[in-house]
Amino acid sequence: MMKKLLPVVFLLVGLGAGIGAGVALAPSGDEKETAKEEKSNAKEDKPKAKEKSAKKTDKKDKVSEYEYLKLTKQFVVPVVDSDRIAALVTMSLSLEVTPGMTEAFYALEPKLRDGFLQVMFDHANIGGFDGAFTESDNMTVLRKALLETARKDLGDDVSQVLIMSVSRQDV
């Protein structure tokens, strides 16, 4: 009986404490007027609002500095172990480029794909897709090699190679 009554007692004590705290900490009439004055003063401070909107447009400009171009198909890379395919790694890539590179990118996509596949094959052959292949250091090495390949074909307009997805399926 006491075990059933105890939660009800705690509930009532907690409810009473909450109501008491709400009443004790509620703003008085003077504090409400002060809050209204602060709001009206904030409305008069338009230059600060303009500064904030200028900062927001700066962020928008930084976002539009680059364009993201996705390679149309995934890459499938075999992981060979003892002269047999031990696993298949699939990857999706995108490039971060300066705006206006879309036509050049799609015109060179077959050549880019070939270069990227060679880099991924080399990475697989040195054990880059073995064990904890998604470790930060391991992925950084791969990204750098892919970026060098992209810059050979598209120049310095490519700022990053983004790995959108990567998965390994053991055979």
C-alpha cells in the first residue's frame, strides 16, 4: 500500500514546488514594463539589424563561390587478395569547382572517371580499402590523390573532391 502511495506523494510535492517556483520567479509589473521598453529600443536600433543582414549576405556569397558537380555513376573497385576478388568497394564522388565549369566537367567526365578509377585501383592495391578503410588519414590520402587527378584535367578550378558515399561488400 505504501509503495503505491509514495509516487503520488512525490507527484504532489513536485507539482507544488513547481507552482511555488513559478510564482516566486515570475516578473513583477515593473519588470514587464522594462522588457517592453527594451523591445521598443531594439526596434529603433536598425543599423545593427542591417549589419546582421550584411553578414548573412556575406555567408551567401561564400556559399555561391563554388559549384558542386556530381559524377553520374558510382565507382566500383575490386579489392584483390591472393589473386581473387575479396571485396567490392563502391564510391560516389562530387567535385567542388568554381562556377561555370559545368560544360567542361561533363565534356571531360569520361577522362576524369578513368583517372579516378586508376587512383582507386592503386589505393586498393596498396591496401587502402583493407581493415578500417574509412579512417580519416586513409581517406585524406585518397582525396588528395583524386584531387591531383582532377586538377590535371580541369586545372585549379577544382578545389575539392568530395566522397559522397563509400561502402565495401566482402565477397
